[in-house]
Amino acid sequence: MVSRRVPAIPLCMILLAQLGFGFVVTTGRPLSRQLSLSQAGRPDVICLMVKDTVYGPLEEKFQRWKTDKEKLGASIVVKIISSESPSQIRSFLKNVTNLAGCLMVGDIPYVEFEWNYSDVYGKQFYDRFPSDLYFMDLSGDWVDSNGNGVYDKILGDLGPEIWVGRLKTSNLSGNEIDLLKHYFDKNHDYLTGALTMPPRALIYVDESTPEATDSATEYYTGELALKTRDALSKIYPEVVLVRSLEYTNASDYLNRLRESWSLVRLNVHSGGFGHYFIYDGKWDCSIHQHLSGSLGL
Ligand SMILES: [Ca+2]
Ligand SMILES: [Ca+2]
């Protein structure tokens, strides 16, 4: 179902801090912060949701991850998925008390959303894309008006109640299980302090349209970028803000990702299938699958 198209629609900039399909954007929060959140009495239940086909080969890794997270103050609920539908999965999540988030591992089913919209030039477009907001928004009412199996309307509160991360490696180059093993080994080293990241954050802001004269570009590269830098400066001693239109492009971003960061916040035109940078007034190459391949999941 994956189509690779450069969207002609610079309608919105999407703040990506979660998994996409076939690529991974990692964000990090200092472990001390994770701990303080749970100590503050906020919801700290995390669901580890695993596709049955990957559970067996990785059971030891999951148990270790659960122990690591519990030591940091979280309470873990493990849920193995076999043939449940997305709506059944959403119902399950709704019924977990004090749920803060869900880490989905393996080919957990997803839903798609479709809509018609106008870009900043007034041109009409139709788009259809996978959306994990479906699992994050546990209070909104998702509607498929024309019954074609694709959601097209959200009634009520569409904001997220929980976070959702997705580790999907079946469509990457390499063995699905081996890639996940590597990830969880690395994650264990991080959670136990063997792998440390320098206390620095990167904010990377690209323009919204090739012309770069629209209000969205002005806001994202201006006020929002500075507010984000100020906020992150309270947590990280070093915050690097890259927002110069002369520099921001796909290869520069990938090069910067290879440096060590505790947190990377990317603000770029994105969709369900990749990030689409703009450089020198033109659409630059996009980033999707080769991102995880080149960086090592
Ligand atoms: Ca529909
Ligand atoms: Ca909601």
C-alpha cells in the first residue's frame, strides 16, 4: 500500500516525534525526567503491545525491557496481539487505567484516514494516509462516512490522550527479528546507563513551501523555533537550532543525525511515507526507508 509520492501540498508542517512507516525518528527524554514524571504521580502505566509472531523470539528482550522500565518507575502491561482489529486494540487501550502510552512492536494493524483539502495556493487535493493518532486519541469519535473502510472524520476531542510508538521492521532491509533484537539491546544499554547520550538537543526547522514566504514558514522558523529553543534550554545545557533556509535540506539533516543528541525535534513537511525537505526553492530528496538503513536501527 505504500506509495512514494512527493506531496504537492505544503499545507502543514508536521511535528514528528514518533515512528512513521518504514522509518524511525527517535526522541529521548533524560532518564531522570522519566523518573520524575512518575514520582509526580502522573499516569505511568505503559502498554508493551507485541505481535505474536515476534513475541517468542524476543521474549527475553521484552522481559528485560519491562524490568528496566519498572526500575525507572513505570508500570508495564504486556499485550500480545494475534488477529485483533484496530478497533479492538483501541478498545483495549481505552480500558487500561492510568495509561500513559503504548509501544507497539511488530506488525500491529493500523488505520488510514482520508480527506480533501486546499493547499496554500487554493488547489484541491485528496490524500489518504496511515494514522496512529487513532490509537493516541482515545476519546474522539472516528467516523467512516462513506463506508469505504477509511476514516474521514473525527468528532469530539481529537487530541491525544496517550503517546504511541511503533517499532515496525518487517518492511526494512534486514531480518525483522534481528533488527528488533539490536534495537532492544541498544535500548537496554541506554536504560541502564551503559549507553549515554550527551545532554544536547537539536531543533531542525525546514521551510513549509518552496517560496518560503508563507505564514506557516514564518511561524515555524520564527516564533515557534525560538520558543522551542527557550523551552528546551531549561532541560539541556546545549540546544542547537538549525532554521536557516540556506542550510536545511535532507542530506544536512541526515549528517546531523549522526552526531550524538539526547533529543532531536524535526519540523519539516512530512506525511505517512516520509519527510520532504525543501532546498533552494525546490523540493529536495525525501527521506523514508533509507533513513533507518543508513543510521542503524
Ligand atoms: Ca471513508
Ligand atoms: Ca482525544
